[in-house]
Amino acid sequence: MYTLEFDGACEPINPGGIPAYGWALKRNNRIVKQDGYRVPESLFCFQRTNNVAEFYAVIMGLGALNPIEKTDELVIMGDSKLVINCVSGKWKTKAAHLIPLRDRAQFLINELVDYGWTISLQWIPREMNAYADSLSKQYC
């Protein structure tokens, strides 16, 4: 089983700061891939917010998986209720600038499902997301 832990930050102020992301892909609790960086300036048209960074973290983490590599189970875990609930479809995405980001995350998830992966999304408290949080804050 894989887990994808993600987080986003926008520092020194939200909104308007520098949005950055971090994610860690684990297999059986061992990190197999990780990354973090600033959200590309080309996406600043969406807005410079923590929510943009959170969605971008999920997108980048999912993009690091090779769906053909092997079929497995993936649990996507983050402390953003907005991202977890919008990507899973439990909540509507009301902010127009977040819809393309949600759509991209859903596309990547559906691609994995098409290859036989089992995907679930799980909200976790902030204190359980410290590693992904630290990756995101390195780049603000």
C-alpha cells in the first residue's frame, strides 16, 4: 500500500504570500519519493493562497506515480478538509479558481483507477502531517 501525504503553505501571509507545496509518497511507511517547491508563477493567475498550494501538492504527488508500473492501493492524506472533500466529490468546489486544480487532481486519480489502482482520500490532523508541512515551508 502507498500513501501520499501532502501539504501546502503560503507565507508570510495568506493570501498574497509565496505559495509552496510538499508531498511524500510512502510505501509501507517508507518514503520512496518526495518533493516540494514553489507553485509556478504561471499559476498565480489562480491566486496566491494556501488552498492553491494544497491542490498543487496533490497534483504533483499524483503526477509522480507511474500508473502502469504496478497496480496497488493509494491513500491520499492531508490536513486540508477543502482539498480532501472537493477532490473526493463530497463538497462542491465553489471558488472558480480552484476548479481547474480540482479537475486535474481528479483526472490523475481516475487515470490510476483506470489502471486498476484503489484510491481513497483521508483527512488527517495537522500534527500528523508534519513531514509534508516541513517540505512545503522550505520553499516559501
